[in-house]
Amino acid sequence: MAFLAKGRILAAAVVAVLGLATGAQAAASCGKTGAGFDAWKQDFAAEARSEGVESRGLAALAGATYATRTISADRAIHKAFSGSVDDFMKRRGGSAIISKGRSLKKSNAALFNQIEANYGVSPGVLLAIWGMETGFGASMGNQNTVSAIVTLAYDCRRPDYFHPHAIAALKLVDRGALTASSVGAMHGEIGHTQFLPGNVLKYAVGSGNLRDKATALASTANFLKGHGWRAGASAQSNMGAIAGWNSASVYQQAIARIATAIDAD
């Protein structure tokens, strides 16, 4: 019995050591600088191929470069969502978004009526997100999308979160919805309302071209519906769906306030 117990202890020790080695290997698979990026891409290419990425997507991955500006933006992201809701809204131009949102609601009434009929999502929240994300399409970003999202999948801060979005981006290249030279926001978001690639695959409607206003707004409504948006309820009562769009509390509250103000007009 003593020998068996000792054997169990030794076996457990071996398992623990192997576990530590596996953990170290997993940790080594990400990086905090661009030094290991090219080597990591080779391993990621094998993963991508096993998940169905084809030649165009793999070529885009091979051409991706370490996105230093994306990493800088990611390191500062907590600061961007800091402070009170009032402070956040001032920094992001909440009053201007409300004013222009009301105007766009009227000038695009047929579009928003159709979207609400199809998805049950009121205009205010779509306009709030559209205004907050890109200034109503004025600034959709100039960072290479594939490089940004692949860099974030490599970076050690949130690799598990960005890994599926990186695979999705490569699949979008295969489909022709993106190219190796497509640009967007710093974290790889795409189009008028800034969809991450994985959400494009899951929620984009129609042509899937999110640089088209109508497609982007309908796709955003589809996303919110998919996250539990209840038709006829206020934005404040739909905070769970808004939280699916962005996890930052100040962002969620700002969107709800802006949406309420736009819908009240």
C-alpha cells in the first residue's frame, strides 16, 4: 500500500510537471512585443487551415504585420472608458450625437421604420451606436484590419477573446468581404457601426457590406435582437442587449441616454 501511495504521489508529480510545461508552452504561444510575431503566424496558419481558412485568407495572414498602433490603443483602452457617464459623454460629443441623430432619424425615416419592423429595434439606439462609433460614418478607421485583429490574437493580454475574430477575419477574406488591404478601426472593427469580424459572420445581413449604411444599421439591429433586445421596451430596459455590444458600463449608459433622447424627439 505504501508503495502504491508513493507511486500515486510520483504520478501526480509527473502530471503536475507536465501541466506546468503545457501552461508554459501556452503562455509562450502569445507575445508582448513583435519579436515572436512572424514565428507565431506560422503556427496560427496551421490552426487557421484546420478551421477552414483557405488560400486567400492564409495569404492575408502571411502578409499581416505586427500592428504597433493597435497595441498602443489597446493599452490605453481603460482610460478611454474611465470617469463618470457625464464625463464620457462630453469626451465623445454626446450632445452633438443627439442633435445629429434626431436629424438623421427624420431624413432616414423609411429606413429606420423598415429596420424596426424587421427586428423590433427602435431608431434611437442604432443612431446612438452609429454616432458614438464612427460619427455617423465620418471616421471608420485607417488601420489594416487583418493586421490589427491578428496582432490582438497574438498579444498576451486577450488572445482567447481575439482568436475567433482573427479566424473570422481570414474567412471574410476568403469570401471577398474583406481583402488583405482592408482598413477599419484600431481593434479590427469594420464599417459604420464597427463590427468585430466574428460578429460580421454571425449577424451581418443582406450583402454583409458594413461600409454600406443601410446594411450596417440593419446588421446592428440584428445583433441587438440576437442579444435579447425586446421590441417596444426602452433603451434603459434593454441594457442587457446594449451590454452585448460593449462591456464598458459608461458606454452602455451613454448609449441608453442618447437613444432615449433621440427616440423622445
